[in-house]
Amino acid sequence: MTTAHGARARARIEVTAAIKDEARRQLAAEGAARLSLRAVARELGMVSSALYRYFPSRDDLLTALIIDAYDSLGGSAEAAHAEAAGAGPAQRWTAVCEAVREWALAHPHEYALIYGSPVPGYTAPQATVPAASRVGLLLIGIARDAYRGLGLARPTLPGELRPEAERMAADLAPDLPPETVTALVAAWAQLFGLVGFEVFGQFNRLVEDRAAFFRHAAGQLAQGVGLVYPQRGPAA
Amino acid sequence: MTTAHGARARARIEVTAAIKDEARRQLAAEGAARLSLRAVARELGMVSSALYRYFPSRDDLLTALIIDAYDSLGGSAEAAHAEAAGAGPAQRWTAVCEAVREWALAHPHEYALIYGSPVPGYTAPQATVPAASRVGLLLIGIARDAYRGLGLARPTLPGELRPEAERMAADLAPDLPPETVTALVAAWAQLFGLVGFEVFGQFNRLVEDRAAFFRHAAGQLAQGVGLVYPQRGPAA
DNA sequence: TCGGAAGCGAGAGCACTGCTCTTGCTTTGC
DNA sequence: GCAAAGCAAGAGCAGTGCTCTCGCTTCCGA
């Protein structure tokens, strides 16, 4: 009984996938706001009301696409990380950052869906959280490897931020120094600031050689986290 | 003849302003995608077709709101900068960053309009450029003051980025070192990464004391630009 | 095996959207 | 003083998300 629960369930899976595929096509072509349930149904040769058997609302379809986008981005980042497995922490950091950038440039509308303005009147459901965390976990993992290996330059931290830093460290990576975790969170946000500005055209008549610019900026981020070859003294 | 071109022209100005005000209200309440021309007209007691005499399309209304939002943000940032006039470059930098953050938190939907995903099928018209540049120019100005005054720590720059850095410097601030201009552009994007992540809820169950976190991150950005009290040696 | 239940696609319909066009009225400028 | 331009109103078009009802098909348990 490999055919899970008969032909009907199998058909449901196929139709659901077909709907998502067509929706993704329209998303890539026109953007989230122009994604139309009726158009998807039309393209699939079905009537719009039938589509509601698979997704109870337009927002639910969008949520499914969001999760898929997070997964696609996370997969690309993880693949890039795996490919750089032999290299040092700084190189692996940069490789992950560049994978994020390249995915975003290849899928601008999907990137906008997950890291642009949230779709209005819509807050990301809890279901998206695991998929959304993958890139962050990857970056934490790189820092952890460095910490356990060559060592990590420990960033500075003002006193007023220490309680918050310890809270974040307890949540995210209890084995890492709070200073490092704080710097990681900031670098994570800053990475997507760089990517977003490029994808959304803010660099348009400003930065020409964007790949080189990004590579350098990503390296600076790694340095801010402490992911440099410790020349002047390792972790305190 | 102070009344520019009679009562009709004056009425036009007033009605245009009333439309923008009501549209801004709806934008703040519901977000850009739910901004409806018909609802604006309804609220103003006019019929929807009449509104097209003032804005030829919904996108044109949005463009007007975008420019206003850039101006409002730029004004807030400039005001904060003026208030910190006596302080050193690092403090003024942080003050501007915090003003940007506070404006964004107070006007999330307007922030999303200008720094979130661009409205689909819509590329920002040239008219928005001057208004959009104000924050960036402010940051460049702070760096320039520091450069002419106490001096500026000069960031490092890889060789592959030098041509691009010189191009950007020629465009943006020919009087500043290319390394500084490059760091400025990166910091600019990273600043909006931090702000965007907070406004769009990416920090939600992650960072609690966001004000302190942001203050620290902004200070780190200033340091990356070279805007620190030169302790170890001023500009080379 | 068969009968009720659940799943499914189709169609009609509601309330809404952006936008266009025509119809009259008013203000403006020559 | 009169033609031209600006204006509000209404009707209408094509499109949207979503609901409801209708028959048909598949499923599952007695």
C-alpha cells in the first residue's frame, strides 16, 4: 500500500503541486500582488471555486509559497556551505552570504515575498518559522565551528546590552559567547540589508560592480562577528 | 495676485492635499495593497471617477505618497542631526540612525512603501530620487565633517574593489577617500537591514531590548566607516 | 456489498477593485 | 461675452477574492 490512501489522495497531492507551480510561475513573472487565484485556476483549466478545495484562501496559497521560498533559499545556502566544507570559517561565511545574494537575484519576487514588506494585513504564521531559520542556523554553525576550532575574536559589547546579549545567547547558541551571538544577529540583519538594497534597486545608479562590492561587505560582516584568522590574539 | 491663479487652482491644491491625507490615513491603517482609490473617494464624499482628475492612476497616488514618505523620513533624520549638532561625528551618526529607526517604527507601512518590496510592476520614478537621497547625504556629510576635523580611520579595501570604490567616490563624495565612501554605502544598506528586520518582525521572538541592540549596532556601523575617536592613529 | 459520507468540479452570484467614457455644469482666460 | 478648459457625477467594463449550491465520484465502514 505505497499509494497513500488511494487514487484520490494521490490526485490531491498532484493538483496541489500543480497549483503551487503555476502560482510560483505567476509570482516570478508578476509579483505577489498580481498573483491571482482566478488566473491560476484558468491556466490550470479549472474553475476558480475548485481551487478553494486546495487552499482555503489566497493568503494560504501565499503562505505555502513563502515556506517553499524559505526552503529554497535555505537549501541553496546549505548547498553552498557544503561545497565550501573544506575551507576556513571566513570563506564559508562568505560562501553562504553569496549564495543568499545569488538566490535573491535569481528569485527577486520570492525574495520580496519573504524579506520585503510583509503582505499587508498578514503576519507570518508559525509554520514558516523552521524554514525561515535555516540561513540563520547556518551562520551560527559557522561561528560555532570557528569558536571550537581556531578560535574567535570576541567583539566588544557595551554594558547596557549585556543582559540582552545573554538572553539571545541562551536562546540561540548557549555554547557561544554572548558578544558573538549579538554580533551574529546584527550581521544577519545587515546581510539582508545588503541583499535587499541590491535586489530592490537601491544600488541602481550607485554601485556597478555589485558582486565585488558584496563580497567585500560580506567579508567585513565576517570580521565583525570575529570570524577572522586570529592574528592578534584568539578568543579571550 | 497672491492667490495663485484664482479660486479654482486653490481648490485644486486643497483637494489634492485632502486626497493625499486620506490616502495616507488608509495607508497607515491597512497598508499599501489595501489602499483603494474608491475608498478614498468615498471617505471624501466624492465619486471615484472625480479622483482621476487629481491623480491619473493609483500608482501616481502611491508615487506621491512615496515622495512624501521619503521627505518625512529625511526631515526627521535631519532634525535629529541638527539637534545633535554640537556632538562628535559618532554621536551624530548614531542620532541619525536612531531617527531613521524611530521614524520607521512610527510609520511602518510608509517605511514598507519606500524600503520594502517595491510595489509590483512598478519602478520608482526619477522624481523620487532627490527625496530618497536625503538620509544618505546626511550620512556622507557626517563622514565629511569627521574627515575634515578630527580625522577618519581609513577602512581597508581589497584591490579588486578599488576601481569600483573610486567610481562611487567620484559620484558621491569626490573629497572623501574611496575606502570611506565604500564603507559608507555598505553601512547605509546595513542600517536599513537592521531597521527593516525590526519593523517587519524578523526580530520578534529573538531580540527583546531592541533599542539597545540597535544603538550598539549603529555604533558598530559608525566604527566600520571610520567614525571613531581616533585612538590608534588618524587618517593615513 | 452496498449505502451514507466525504471529496470534488462546475456554475452562478456578491461585493469589491481600477479605470474609462459620456453628460452636464462652472470657472477661466482671451 | 463666449469658447475652451476644468470639474463632479453616473454608468459601465473587466477583473478580483470568496461563497453557496448543485450534481457526480470516490471512499470507507457496517
